[in-house]
Amino acid sequence: MPSNDSPASGPVTMDHVAQRAGVSLMTVSRALRAPATVAEATRERIQAAISELNYVGSAFAGQLATGRTRLIAVVLPDLRNTAFALEMQGLTEGLGSEYQLVVAGAPGAGDSDEQVFRSLLAYRPAALVIHGAGRSPGTRDYLARCGVPVVELGSLDSKPINIAVGYANRAAGKAAAEHLLATGRRVLGFVSPSKERNARAHDRWLGFRDALKAAGVAFRPELELETVLGYERGAEALVQLLQIEPKLQGVFFTGDGWAIGALLHCQRQGIAVPRQLGIMGFDDQELAGLMVPSLSSIQVPRYEMGKEAGTQLRLQLAGETRVRKRVDLGFKLVVRGSTAPARS
């Protein structure tokens, strides 16, 4: 007779199911893994026990028998940045229903990331997806030897670890600065996260300086600020820049969050945009086009980037040989009201 004993506390295990159904643990395991190998009446008893006990099996344990799970570990530099949500949606669709994402934040580009990677790899993911490149040689060497495919999103390293899908951040930074210069502005500010910890910010800064140099405009390091992302931080950065240089003519914010915060500050303080000050963002988030004036920005194909990465990774995991290892999806300069030509 099947046992009526239920677990007193804790999670229901396969042992409890076996006891309730009156069969061996191995029989339950076979019924779950290969139902056709178990008699129909036995399968029905096992299924009834599962329903009565509300047993939830461990796909993780089953997958580990093959050495890998169907988890895709994703490391993002900032979990507060909504731009990454589009990437994750695209990545999910590109991978298909066979794989599931597990997402973690990382402190920044450098050796400190390695501990995050090691922790995630302990769960035996099928692959590792990282937003951004430019990590230290030691960390990149570790990732190259970690035993799973690695996808770098958002940056195009000249020598990808495995697969890289993104755009040229230096060229994007140059395009943003060139646009501000083309509107007649010469006194420009630059706002970004830490360039030391964020390779994308560093590349955009290099592009910004490329444009200034080509235009014969002197560098103003005191007008290049670093801060954490946020609307309020954007307003604070603008206040600081105007205190340093009251004749400031334009600012390139390397994230729309800062630029939107700066625009709102200008509205509160009566600073005329774009007549007195031009404001340029990066990412072209949905809110950018709804601002008054609307925000000029660099548009990055976040969703497409994630989907392409997921598609190429799925092909590689399936053993296909036609995998694209370096995909440049480009960017677009979106000109709106916040950067109309400067006053004469």
C-alpha cells in the first residue's frame, strides 16, 4: 500500500513521492526522465503522488548530469539602467524558449568583475553574456579559458573573446561632439560614468576629444565630469559645469538619464534650451522624444543587439559552424530640438 506520510517540514523531495506512490526512488526518476520506460499504472500512481504532495522537480539537478544547465548567465554594469531591458528582451527572443536568463550586476570593468563571473560559473551556465568589453588582460584571459561561450554586448573589441555584438563607442562619441560643434558651439562639457571602470564611457570620451581636436577646439578637462547615472545627477552635473564655466554652450551626456535631468533643471531655472545651451544625450530612450524641447541623442539598437547575440549564441550552442563572431549594428545620430544651432 502507498504510504500516506507527508513531509513534516521543508521541501518535498523525490523520496517523498516514492514513499507516497509505493515505488522505488529509481522508478520515480525514470518516470520523470523517460516516462515510456515505466508501466502506465505505475506512472499514474507517481503522478497522483506528485499532485498530492505538490512536488516541484529540480531541472537544475537533471541538467547537471550533462555537465551544463540551460541557464544563460548575464552580467550588466548597472541594473538601474532601463536601456538594458531592451537588450535582455532581444536576447531572450534570440535564444528561444530552451534557455533561461539569470542576471547579475558587476562593479565595473576590471579585476573586480572576475569574482562575479566565478560565482555565476559555479552554477554551470551554458554561456556567459557580458555587457561591455575592455576588461583587464587577466580577466579576459580567465573568460577565454572559462569553458563556456562568452558573448560581449555593446562594445566591439578588436579581438573578441568569442562573440561580440555591438557598435563603435568611440565613433558614437565623436558623432555626438561633431554635431554640437556643427551647431556653432565651442565651449562643451562632457558627463559620463567613471572612465576607468567603464570602457564604453572611455571610448565615448576618446571620440569626444577626437572631434574637438579635429575642429581645433582646446580640451577643457575641468569640463569633463564623472558621476553615477540618474536624473538628479544630471542636474547636479550641469550646475557644477555652469559654476566652472558660466559661458558653457553645450554638454554631451553619455546617458539619456543625465541629459533628461539636465533638461528638467533648465526648465526650472529658466535656462533656454537650445538658445542658451545645447544638450545631447545617448541611448535615445523613449522619454527623449517626449521632452520639451525634445532631446537629441545617439540611438543604439539595443533590442536588435540582444536578439542578434541570442541568435548567434543559440547557433553556437547547437554546434553550428555558421556563427558570426563579430557583428557591428552601428548607431544613429537623432537630432531634435535640444541642439538647434547656438545663438550668435
